[in-house]
Amino acid sequence: MKSTMFILLTTLVSMLQPSSRLQEEPDIAIQNFEWGVPRATTFSQPVDYTAERSGRTEERLPGESIPRSEMDPRNGRRGATTAQVITRNETYALVKNVGTKTTKAVEWEYIFFSDADDQKELKRYRFRNKIKIAPGETKFLSKDVDDKAVSIRQKVHIIRIEFTDNSVWQRAKSKSEP
């Protein structure tokens, strides 16, 4: 009878205590991630005529009309523009706020491994995004990168979250982490 009561009591106490695994998990769930995704951004820019005008000695008088070749297309007037394309590589993590607080900033790591068991680390990159993610919302964390992926075995960890109420969640460091 005493041993049964003891087992029942210890089982009940262990059920009432929160799981340490739940406390270790962040309020941000990683849904997808990728390294070195090429992104091209195209934008129009007005042609700069200052080089052509630099040799002219005449000045335009106040109220004088602007020659067509110098009109600015940004304000609705006709003028020449040039299309510019900038290509960059970025890494991203698609994340969802599964908690109850809005984030203010997220620190995350992108880790490359050489083995299938994710034990032998090749390279670790650390990033920080100032980003508001409301509870239930999904957003991209992204940063530009120059390096190529060093392995097909990859992982992303959330390591620190700052919330708008100034509270902070931080991952406990494991023995293998620097």
C-alpha cells in the first residue's frame, strides 16, 4: 500500500512539472530554410544629365521651363530612365511565431555538417533580424551571403528572441557549441 501510494504520488508530481523540453524550444518554429538563393532586383533610375550640363556656362532663370531631356520621371513628367538589375545571394529561414508574444528581433544560426548524423560541424553562420512577428504570423528571416553552401547537410537554429515586452528567450548552449 505504501509503495503504491509512493509511485502514484511521484507520477502525479512529475506530471504537474512542466517538461524541460518545452522550455528549451523557442516560440518560433522553422518551416523552411535555404542557403545562397539568387535574388534579382530591378529598378528604374532617371538618367543623370549633370555630366552633360557640366560644360554649359548658362544658368536657367527662375520660372524658366525645364528642357524635356532633363525632366524627372519620378514626379510624373516625361524623361529618360535606365533599368538597373542588382543580383545578390541570400539565405533565408521561413518561420512562424507559435507563441503568445510579438517578436522584436530574432537571432539565428545556419549550420553546415559533414555527416548524416549532424555531429561533425563544418561551418556556422550567425544572423540577427530586427523583425516584428505577431503570434500566429509567418515571415522570412533573410540575410545576404557571399559564401557558397559548404555541404548539403544543413540546419537552422533559433538562438535568441527579443519580444516587444522586452522579455528575452535564449537557447541553452550545448557542449558542442562554441
